[in-house]
Amino acid sequence: MAPTIQSGWTKGNSTTSETTTTVTHPSTAPSGDLVFICMGSDPNGQAFTYPGGFTELYQDESFQSAAAASVAYKTSGGSEG
């Protein structure tokens, strides 16, 4: 069985320092589905934190010597949104 992919994205551009970013995902994610969050930031040295239940897969605070990147995931409980 091929996976069904639901996607959404949030983008932004700010000339000031950001301290939080809100990421939403489809409320129709069935229980057991994987939910991924991918974040990127400039300048480098940015640390990312995720809500409870997410496991960080990758973090590079000096990606390409110019930015920071991070990926985290969790298994949907079916009631997020």
C-alpha cells in the first residue's frame, strides 16, 4: 500500500529576532501517522525546540556555514490539529 502524503507549510521572512514559530498540520492525520516538522533559520547558531512528543532527527546549527536546520517527527495520536 502506498502512503498518503498530506502537507502544509508555513513560511516567513523577518528582519527582527523571532523567538517562536507556530507550525500547524492537518487535523485529519489519523492515529499512527508520522508528522514531520522541518525548520530552517538564518543566521547560523539557532537552536530549535519542539513540543512534547516530537523526536529530533537532525539538527545542524551551522548548516552550510550560513544557516541552521532541524527535522523532528512524532507519531500522530489522531487528535492533533
